[in-house]
Amino acid sequence: MARKLRVWVDQQLCVGNAMCEAIASHTFRLNEKRQSEAVDPEGDIEENILEAAENCPVSAIFVEDAETGERLFP
């Protein structure tokens, strides 16, 4: 069974290049300010969510195990 994730985007860092949305389109979307938001942490498989976080050019995406609090990225 897949673990539950807590995913969020630091709005102070996000530059809105939308790489995360391209990789994990069910988890991330751009808001009206063209910044990414995590809208559904269960929207994509964990591997895609982590790939999206790893490909963020400004490391604005944070991913944790929702049950243990373990930081998975960064």
C-alpha cells in the first residue's frame, strides 16, 4: 500500500516554471499568480511527485511522509 504524503510549495521560492505540473499534473497546478500549488498529494504516484520536486529549479517543493513526518525531499 502506498504511503500518504504531505506535499507543499514554498510560495516565496516558486518561480512558476510549471515543471512540477508537467511531471505530476494531478498533484500540482499553477494558481492565478502563476505559482505552483499542491492540490492533491494523492493525485500521482509517489515516484512522480518526488521527480517533480527534484526537478523544481528553485527547490520550492517539499515532500514528507504524512504519518511519520519523515522528510523525503529535499
